[in-house]
Amino acid sequence: MRVITVTTTGKIWLFSDSLVIYSEISGIFVTVYNAFTQQNKKYMEKVIINSYEDFEKLVGQQIGVSEYVELTQERINLFADATLDHQWIHIDTERAKTESPFKSTIAHGYLTLSMLPHLWNQIIEVNNLKMMINYGMDKMKFGQAVLSGQSIRLVASLHSLANLRGVAKAEIKFAIEIQGEKKKALEGIAVFLYYFN
């Protein structure tokens, strides 16, 4: 393979038929885009965290990017049933074609947000825990509606980390992107508390 570009930040190598990213911040993080795999499928090893010290090395760094997940109409309907939010813009596909400015049903904003834990778990694995608690959200805002059938992914970085008497308070700066769209579905800072053994 032919090297196109080499950058020093994060030790990134770009090759003609694949993209390989190596980071030795905590172990080895590898992302590969290979032109010979179906639809440029992305292969990513999870970032492994075993201690507060492992987490600390990632402050200010992008942790990773998840795979895309499709928000199907079936998933939207199930979320509507679970939350009792049956507004027609989400579930009435025929009416949406004619009356909605999107010409399609759209996912609930909170459905998009609720995918965060699933997508986060694709990026990182935190071991040696007693428990983990979702502490809250900060500066969270919606940017663009996700149409039924569109796919989303998570891009996450470690914004800050604090040691609260042995509890790791991690602030994760995140963006949920829509495949093929420039504008993000939503972004913000998620706060997690990790209780290490």
C-alpha cells in the first residue's frame, strides 16, 4: 500500500486503499477503512480502560467513532409506544409524505439521544467497575431531524475527568452524526460516574 499522508497527531497513517489509525495513548486503537471490503465497512477495536489512570491519558483526545445504526420506522414506532409519544410526524408515514416539511416521518429527538449508551459501548470498554451511573447532560442541543431509515453514529472525545474521592467523573463530548449529512443530529456533553474497584 502507498502512504498518502503521515501526521504526527495521534500517529495516523493514510494508505491508498485503506485508512489505518494507530494511537498508543492506551494500548492500541485501530480503525481501518478498506476499499476492498463491502461498502467500506469500518473495523474498530474498542478502547480498553482498566483504571482511572487509563482514563486520564485520554483527556482532550477523541476516543473513537461508532458504527452506523439505522433508525427504522419499526424502531420509531416501538419508541412511540414506549414513551406514549404518537405524534403523527413520527408514525404516520402517509400523512408525513404530504404534510411534513421533511416529506417523511422523523425519529423522536429523544430516540436519537437514547441510542447514546449503545453507540458509546461500541467505542469503549471500561473494566474493574463496581458500577457506572449516568450523571447528566450539559449543553445538549438538537441540530437536525433524523428521517426514518437514516443511519446515525457517535463521535466521542473525553472532555474532562475528575477524581471525586475515588469516583471518576468523566465528561464525554459527543456528536451524533447522520450518514450522508453535514449537519449533526445532536451534540453535547454526557457525564458518567465510574466507580472503580
